[in-house]
Amino acid sequence: MAPVRTTGAIVASTAAISISMAIFSYFLFFKKTNSTLHCNKKKKPRNGVVDAIGNTPLIRINSLSEATGCEILGKCEFLNPGGSVKDRVALKVIQEALESGELSPGGVVTEGSAGSTAISLATVAPAFGCKCHVVIPDDAAIEKSQILEALGATVERVRPVSITHRDHYVNIAKRRALEANELAAKDKKVSQVDGKDRDQMDGCVPDPEKENPGFLSHYNGGFFADQFENLANFRAHYEGTGPEIWEQTDGNVDAFVAAAGTGGTVAGVSTFLQEKSPKIKCFLIDPPGSGLFNKVTRGVMYTKEEAEGRRLKNPFDTITEGIGINRLTKNFMMAKLDGAFQGTDKEAVEMSRFLLKNDGLFLGSSSAMNCVGAVQVAKALGPGHTIVTILCDNGMRHLSKFYDPKYLAQYGLTPTATGLEFMSIK
Ligand SMILES: Cc1ncc(COP(=O)(O)O)c(C=O)c1O
């Protein structure tokens, strides 16, 4: 009997193994087919540079997640073709302006920008047959204007003055668009004189190029992108960044935090997420010298002057770039915020080096400040929460300031931390 039992056992176990293998192969086949299909879908070529904007990865920042007991996730906006979150804004601004007819192919898009938006406009404009003219404060990192010129944009570096001054870089950019429009209109009028073509006028008509020497006469009109007040900025994040975060987390997100420059990112994302679930908490992280923290927490900017935008944000208040402001923009006013935190330059510098060492993340100053914000939110909410922030651009654009040891030493900002002690985490 014993041999029969053994044979029976062998037959039974052989059958069991065969069935398990069949089931395993079945699942393996279908899983493989599915993942191949998924991969193929992902690998489908995107339609030009414009189609490569957005749909950026959301990554777990391992070091910060482990240190806080929260899931801290960063949206890798530095992977956009123009290298920053501002690609989304540039694309939306140009698309809407072309649709409304305010911008024509061959026209010039002008902007007053400390860098990233300008780089994005210069990247996106040629895809629509347009050009880009940028007015930039001369305290912005030099590599930003070098990149702009290399991209084919024209650049004016100007002295930083208050926004109420006619020569604030944003106001100059606005004027340049008007000038380009006037020149284009004049040009059109001239070519229509007596129904004759301008080429046939034999030099008897005024030449706008001689009257207005300079590059502006070469364009088919101008359009001021106006990233601070143009709500296309808000819509870029409300329709793009926000929905992507929602999908990438399967709706499992407890909080969002970001710093504000124009306010477009924090406004668009917070409005979208809170519409999806009012339980999601949205926060601002504000750098030194900015009045927004007070606005969010106390309802007023620091002083009446700041509220009215008369006080210049002192360039030495913070070494971070693109974030912090002392006036309320239309974009920021759309934000749905539950609170605000403040971060210091020292924390941002230390955070950037910590992430470089521990995660291989080489981030710009605003991204580092956003991560400071994410840790502050994690500490406030406690372990077990999922917190999303924005990794706006990478460190390459910040070599001459944020990543320059001499520059940092000058402001007493030389990084010294070995861990996260600068965030009071052991
Ligand atoms: C590098 C960088 N990060 C962050 C921001 C802030 O984003 P937002 O303007 O959407 O508030 C800016 C704005 O110019 C920026 O240039």
C-alpha cells in the first residue's frame, strides 16, 4: 500500500505543480502583455516640444519621507523641455493669445521675468512661429540671460526698481509689446498707402525702422505675456499640474505646499485639489522679504506700503529666485490656502545640499524652499500623511549664486549640516 500511496502523492503533487505553473504563466503572460501595452502607450512619440510639456513624474523623496514618517512627493517640473514649471505657463499664455488673436504668428511675446518664465517663453515661442523679448532685473543669475540669448530671445537687463516705477522690468516689457504693435500697425498702414504695396513706393514713405531703430520693427506685432496678472498662468496649473497630481496619487493626497512668485502654481493646484476634496490642505511656504505669509495668516501684507507694492523686495532679503513678492497678483488671489509657513535662506541652502547628498536631487533655490515647506507641513500634520510639493527647476541655473561657495559665504550661508538638524529633525 505504501508504494501506491507514494505514487498517488507524486501524481497529486505533479498535477498541483502543473496547475500552479499554468496559472502562474497565465498571469505572467497577461501581466506582461498589459505592461507591454502600457509601456508602448507611454513610449508613443510626443508631438513636438509643445506636447512634451507637462505629465512630469511625481517622485517620492525618500530621505525626507523616511525622516518625517510622511510620504513626501515632488513633482519633477525640472524635467519639462525648457527646464522648469514655467513651460506650462508659457504654453498656455501663447496658446490663449493666439486663439484670441492678441498674438499673431511672427509676433513677439514680451515678458518681464527673473528668468524661468522667460526661458520657457523663448523655448515655446518658436514652436508657434513667434519670437521672445525679455526684460530681466540685473541681479538675476547671469546664466539665465546667457541661456535666453542662446535660445534666440532678445534680452534687456535693467536696474531693479519698485513695481510702481515706470522702469520696473515688468513695466518695460509691457511697453515693448505696445511699441511692437504700434510699429506693426504703422508698417501695415504704409504698405496700404494708395492701395500700393510698400515695395512699390520707391522709398517715398516713412520707414518705421529708421524712426524706431531696433529689433521691434521686425515683428508682426507684440503681446505682453504678463505672467503675474494673466490668468492663463492659473489655468495652466488648474488644468494641468493639479489634475496630474490628483491622478498620480490616485486622490490619496493630504496636503500640498509651494512658494509663490506670481502665485500661479499655488493658486491653480490648490483650487483644483480643493475642488476634488476639501479635506486636502494647501499651504504657502514664504521666503524672507516676502509679504505673502502675513497676507495668508493675518489678512494684510507687512505694511500699507508693501500692500500697495511701493516697497521694493530687497534683493538681499533672500537669495532664492522666482519666489516671494510684496504685492497681490491676480493669480495669487485665486489661491485656496489653509495656512502659511516661513522658510529661511539657510534652510533652503542646507536642504538643497541634503537632497543632493541623500537623494541625488540637484535642485534650484525655489525647489529647495518648497522641500523646506514640505518638511514643515509634515511636522505640523504628523506622520502618516502624503504631502506633495513642486520641484520647479534644477540647480544648473543657479551655479553662480545658490551653488557658489563664495557667494554663500558672503551672506553667512555656507552649508554645515550633516543631516536634517536645520529642520530640528535628528
Ligand atoms: C524657478 C521658479 N520657481 C518657482 C516660481 C514660483 O512659481 P509661481 O510664479 O507659479 O508662483 C518661479 C516663478 O517665477 C520660478 O521662476
